[in-house]
Amino acid sequence: MNKSDLKPTGVFEQFAQINNIPRPSKREEKMIEYLKLWGEKHGLDTSVDATGNVIIRKAATPGYENRKTVILQSHMDMVCDKLVDVDFDFDKAPIRTYIDGEWLTAEGTTLGADDGIGVAIELALLEANDIEHGPIECVFTRDEETQLTGASGMEAGFMTGDMLINLDSEDEGQFFVSCAGGRSTTATFEFAREDAPNGYFFIQGSLKGLTGGHSGDDINKKRANAIKILGRFLYKEMEKYDVRLAQFNSGKMHNAIPRDGKFIIAVPNEAKENIRIDWNIFTNEVEDEFHVSDTEMIFKMESIEAEKVLPKNISDNIIRALQGVDNGVFAMCQDEALSYMVETSSNIASVVTGDSTMTIVSSQRSNVMSNLDNQCNTVKAIFELAGAKVIQNDGYPAWKMNPNSELTKIAVETYKKLFGNEPIVKGIHAGLECGLFSERYPNLDMVSFGPTLRYVHTPDERLYIPSVQKVWDHLIEILKNIPLK
């Protein structure tokens, strides 16, 4: 497959333009300006709210003026992650894409198809003059990937449509009609560094090459978490030797399973060889444990120059907290219709060590808000017992399924008509902006779907090219079948 095979042409042309524009979460100013000028250039009603969300409205084609208004919505920001040995500036450089068989991917970085492909579909639809549709509102929200501040800060009345199609899902042929709520927990340990005791040896342990993934979509796939793996080793050694922690760094985003990490510890000289032996045994055991999900993990241990360490009580408490904090699936959904889906989970996402602080971020998700509170409190209590200062954000709400959704019915029937098979209608454990929209616009009829993506939030992110055409064709058919007001 080559570039001429990228269909629909209009969608992939828009996606190529988008990937020339830096758009890290919270730093989407260039993308906001691009969308604003794009809408004005095409003579369309374009507005930007105080939060930075953009809306571009397009009038109905002749004969469709009395149809209900449909909102098409995607987020403009992207997760910025790269391989550890790749030099790349997400604030300046364009994403370098290439075709790998039937997949589109990027050179050593995230692709930005989450949710750049949704943005591209909207722009292609706005630009097309041969598609029948009623009034449409194309909405582009900012900062979805970190705190959903675009959706949460949206001005009242910004959207006026009756139905909303969220283009931020990752499995073509699956329609999502509910999502989990979520919250982040940030624990900060404060300390004054000190010299290691006399006769101590410094060791650096590192891990890379894990599969990683989205902490909502992939939390049930038993993928290795670099923080938990390294923390497990430190706890085992702390039980036997006087381990003094100097550095621990791993993970980048609150909503991704960390793929790599490293620690620096000081240990008594007489223990260093035993620790190396333990490391070799431990790494072999972990490789066997995750031989299905993580086949490319690379462990390394080496000596390193001395530096100041954390006080013993704080070092011990951090290691205990990393061992003890919940990570992974906590509960599955009890409703029979959703029994396949994770209900509640937690993911320890990042650890950053500074001169006098260590900050640990984890994210909790649940489709049941009371259990979200419980999981958040469980994580908070572990870190509080370890002596950290803990802050939790307000998070975002769950989106409850509407069993009488007219839009879902239209989406299902048009899909069967086009492709001859039944789509899957389900909930998702990840968070979607639909949860916030359901609070602000309680009568808004919503569904979420999109092309097939794999390994989102990682440098392995890829877009299945044939799925884009199917989503495009399906979206056009839905717009033709929107009912009268």
C-alpha cells in the first residue's frame, strides 16, 4: 500500500495537514488558530470559546433543512510519547508518518490519530460539497488527554444540536454508549537529601521495551507496568538489605501504562553482588510472567557514580507504597449486559524525582461513581500512610447508557444496511467527553465510534487504513437518515 491508496482522500489529506501542527495537551494554541482560520477561510460560522474549544457550523444541504442538528465532536490534542532514544520536539516538529502494510504509523513517536483522525473526518465533511446532511456543528475540544478541561470548561449553549457523534473510539464496528468516570491521585513525598553511609555502592536498574498502552482500554490485558515491576524488585531487596533510594523515574502521562523506567539506589558494598544475582533471577521470572503481553522487555543493571540519597525512612516508605498501591483491575461490571467490561481500575502512571521531592501520579476509573470514590480513597490511604501529601482532582463523570437512544438505533441500522453485519454496541472503561456532555446537556442523544487504532498513547500507535473508509461511509449514511425535528 502507498500514499495513493489512502482513502478517503479528503480525510487523509486533512490528517496530513493536522500532523504538521504541534498540538500537545494544554499547548494547542497553534491548532486552535489553525481551526479558526480554516473555518473562516471556508466561509463557515466559526467560534472559539474562552476555554479554547472551536465550533464550526455548516448549514443543511437543500431538502435537509428540517432535520435535527447533529454535533460531530473530536478532541484536537494528542498524547506526546516517544521512544527513549528518539530525539523529537513535540512543540516544533511535525509527526513523521509512514505506511506499514495496511497500517499508518509514525517514526518513533505517537501518531496523533487519537484523535487527529476524528478532527480530519470532521474537516473533510465540512469541506465536501457532495454530501447530503442536515445542519451540523463540528466541535473540536482541547486538552482531552490530561484533564478534559476543554469539555469541562465549555461555555453554556456553545453546542446547540440534538444529537452528538463522538469520533474518539478505536474499534471500527463497535459503538460505545457509555463510559467510565475517572480521577487522578497525585502523591508528593518531600525530603532533604543526605550522603549515603560510608561503604555503600551505587547501582542503576532500568527497564524498557514494555508494550504499555491506554490505562482504560488496556488495563485488563495484564500488560507489565514499569513502575510496579521496578518497585517489586526494590521491595524484595529492601526486605534483605539496607537499600537507599536516590532516584526513581518512570512514565509520562496519567492515562498510559508506563513502558520504561529506572532507579538509582545505594546498597552496602557487601550486598552488591547478591543484588545483581537477585536482579538476574527476578528479571527472568518477570519475563516469564509477562511472556504473552510483553515480549520485548529489556532489563539492565550497572554501577553508577555516587549521589545524595533520600533519608532511610522516606526511602523505605516510598518503596512500600510502590509495592502496596493498587494497580490493575479492581472489579468487573455486575450488570449482565456489561459483564465483559472492567468496572473499576487503577493505574500507577508516573514517578518523577526532583532535588527535594518525588511525585507519583496514578489514575482511577469506574463506571460506578461510588466505587470510584472507594478506589480513590484506597490509593490515597496507601500514600498517606507512607507520609505523602496527596491531592486528587475533581475528575470526570461516567456516561450512563441510554436504552432508548434514537441515534444508536440509526447507527446500528445504517451499519447493517451498508456492511451486512451487526455492529457491537457496548460500554468502554476509558473516559470519554460524553460523560461531561451528559451532565451539561442531559437531553443530548449520543454515540461514539471511530476507525480502528492500536497501541494508542504509545510510540507504537497505529491506524488501520481500511477502517477509515468504513467509518466515513457509515457517517455519511447516518447523516442522510437523521430524523426531522
